[in-house]
Amino acid sequence: MGNLFSQEESSDKEGSSKRPLADRVRPRNLDEVIGQEDLLGDNGPLAQLVREGQAQALVFWGPPGTGKTTMGLIIADHDDSKFVHLSAATAGVKDVRKALNQSKEKFQRTNERDLLFIDEIHRFNKAQQDVLLPFLEEGSVKFVGATTENPSFELNSAILSRCQVFVFEKLDREGISKLVRRALESDRGLNGEYGITEEALETIASFSDGDARRALNLLELGAKLIDPGESIDNSVVENAAQRKSLDYDKSGEEHYNLISALHKTVRNSSPDAALYWLARMLEGGEDPVFIARRLVRIASEDVGLANSQALQVAVAAKDAVELIGRPECDLALAQATIYLSLAPKSNAIYKAYSKAKKDVEEQENYPVPKELRNAPTDLMRDEGYGEGYQYAHNLDEKTANLQVFPDNLEGQRYYFPTESGEEQRMKELMEKWIERRGKSRE
């Protein structure tokens, strides 16, 4: 073992300090890895596979900077395998096929297998991923696919059935602090030439958001802003960071996770939490129109007629977004979010439409009753179109005894108002009209 990292060590001795700090202090074995205890602890399943040399076809799923590439390097080093690194962001299927064929030829000649590591494998569509299948099936290459997106959605089932999926988590603050201190003291890192305050450590942990690479880059930049022998304090870190980089992918899983969090906290009448998720999306670069559309949906799905103004407020926020854009529209979205969070809640409209939709989908679609049809021609009148129709405004009770459903659904009920907010009044009105139609039938 040691074919990979021994080369790095020798290059460091030759003056390769220009390499990024995160690369120089990259863990070289399992014992040096910080975080991922569930996977790499004493009884961790991934650690056991590595130690037993059984890490053959794997998928690593997790946020950036959690050690996915590092673990690929460690596996290759442990097994004395050549590490072949490709990124789906820059490589095409042709490059992957070439690497696979070269590895296969090598395996046939020497019985040694390369480790093919494909970063951002979710960028290949499911048809492109099929190029891996015959090589995984015959076992001529070891494989690790790394992705920040949910493999259940992004990888085809044939790949998933042949690979073990391991989930990598963000590092916690303790892990980030330990990582930074090690980089400060390591002879592969900053070699003890700088100190750091506890407050600065906390700020790095906050700004890095669990991303080890981001934390080390911030540490490295902070060190460049002061002289050796000095300590990195909070002002240095803030100057280096300028602005926290948010982990947000507008087209990936986090996009759906955060909009789900916003929707569910508004539904739960939790305005403070809803504002937090709103800010996470807006500051992460989410399209405010996307958020506004969801607020319009919430107004009908979760508030409904319990507050008849809710839909108007949500639509007004959507109009404000289109009128003035960001960042001016942020407060309009915040206003609508708070209003919807504090409004009385009812899902009666949602349930009513869902039930009506189910009948449309599952029941036979009988014709419209002739009473409800218009009769613009003599032929239609002769066929009985509009016969028996009564104009409700001409009746004392303002409702007629009409057949308002097709024959197979006569008497069906969908909307059952709750007693929440204004819907209490809707319930009373509905009961009144039902009673009046009963009198009309009499």
C-alpha cells in the first residue's frame, strides 16, 4: 500500500506547498478521517468493507466536503489499486468507456483492478449510466460513484442494484474545529506557524456549514491575511469569508427539501420557522417566483375559506415579485409567509377537490343533466335541453330543486366546511342552502 499518498508526501518535500491546504492535509487512512462515525467507526459498515478489501461497487451520497473523494482515495490506496478519477461535469460517456476498457485490459493481463471514481455521477442521465453495467457485472473494475443528489432519483435501478449506497453527513461543529486545529499544527498543513481564537473557530464552523473543504479554504485564506506567528481572530475570518456560502442547489434535492420545510411550517402555524426556511431559499439564490407560486398554493390548500383574504395576499405577493424583483420583493414574500402562517387553517377545499377528482377518474362520466344544458338552437330545445331549468334568482328561496349531478352521483357531497375562522360561516351557509333546497323539493 501507499502508492498514492507516498507520492504526495514526496512532492510536498520537493516544495509543493502551493497545493491547496485542503489537498495537503487530506486524510491518508481511516484513522485520520474526521466525521462519518456511523460509516467509519469501530463497527462502521464502510470501514469493515475497506479493511476486508471488499469495497467493490459503491455509491457515496452526501453534501460537498464530507469526504467522498477522500474515501475513494483511501480505498484505492488500501487495495493497491490505481485511482482513476473522472467527473461527470467535464467527462463524457466516451471518456468513461475508454477508462473502463483500459481497466478491463489491465485486469485481463495482470488480474489487478483499477478503482474508477466518477464524481457528480448524477450529471449522467440514466441511459448514459448504462455504460457501467457490463463492467460492474463482470467485476473487471472497482467503482465508486459520488453524488450530492438522492441516488433514488438520479441513478437507474440497475446501477443501484449492483452498488452499496453509503450516506455521508455534514461535519458537526466539533468535527470542523478538530479539522481546523489539525491543519494548523500538521507539518503538511500550516506547521504551527499560526494561532487561532475560539471565536474564530466558531465562525469558521458556522461559515463552512459542515463542509470540510470550505472550512480549510477559509482557514488558508485567513492565514494569508496575517503574518506567521500571529493568531487568526474573528475579524480575520470575517474578512476572509465576506459572505457565508450557502449549500443550496436550485435543481436538486435541497430545492425540494427546503420548499417542503417552508410549506409544512406555514401549515403548522409556525411563522418564525417559516421565515427561516424562506430566508434559506432566497439567500441561496432560489427563484422568488417559485416561492410565490407555492405560497399561492398554500393559501388554497391549507388556509382556504377559513380566511378568504389569504389567497388575495398570496397573489399580491406574487405580483410584487414580478413587479419589483429581488431583493425588494423579499419583504412581500415574508409578509405573505407570516400572514399565511398565522391565518386559521382548513384543508376542506383540498379534501373536497381531491374527492371530486377521484370520482371523475374512477366513476363513469355520465352526461350533463338536460336541465343544466343550454339550448341555443331549436333542435336542442326539441331534444329537451334546458327543460325544467329554474332561474334561482326568480325563486323566493333563491335555490331550485334541480338535478345538479349526473345520474350516478346524485346527492354526492364533497365540501365539508370546518369550524375554523370564516369557514364556520361557510358551514352555516351551506346548511342553510341544503335546507332551502329541501323545502323547494317539498
